Amino acid sequence: MHQYRCVLTSVFMLLLCTGSARPDESDAQKNNVGSTSTSKSLVDPGVFERYLEKDHPQTFMQYGALAIWGPIQKLREETALHAVKLPKCGRVLWSELATKESSIDKWVVYADCETGLRVYKDWDGRTWSRKLSAWN
């Protein structure tokens, strides 16, 4: 049963995603979507690096490479660039897929700011934030 789910998931993600499976650079980087050099300098460079399958095997199994290297990566970058423009953010330390809040076709990404603010953005462009309680 699990084998069939992976195959169906891969086919579904192939239909859902557009672009090549391994783009040279993300759409946000190519088009400078919502970014200025000042904004980008306040975002950790790791945000603009794609996930590697060896580091995130469960995520790749669940969402597939096409989604991770395409729209999810774009959403990670957009979320970080949105967060860094908020007055309460400062620098963005990282931006990650929120696997607990995401579903196979409705992704949620968060960006953590140095101030302890966590900014979320979903697949539909909605954003919200909250202060992390364990942050000083």
C-alpha cells in the first residue's frame, strides 16, 4: 500500500508542479521576487539553498523532488524575504517547510527571525506570525 501511495504522490506532484525538476536557480532568485539587495543581505544564505535528499529523506518521500526544488523552495525564499521586511524581525535565521502544518498539496513554510518572531506563509499566499515562547 505504501508503495502505491509514493507512486501516486509522485504522479500527483508531477502534475501539480511546473518547471524542470532541477532548476539552476529558484524563480525567486531569477526574478528577484520581492527582494532587494538589502533584504537579501538580512536573510541567511542557507535559505536560498535547495534541500538535499540525503538531509531530508522523509520530506522527499512525502512531497517529491519536483515540489521541493520548485514551489516549496520558492515559498521558503518568499517567506524569508517577506519576514525580513517586518519591523519586528531583524535578520532571518532560516526558512523551512512546516511539515506538521503542511499537507501533500497545501504547503506551509515558516521563517524564524533573530528576534524570536516566526512568520508563516502558506501555499495560497496567506501570512501570519507568532512570537516563539522559548526565545529570549
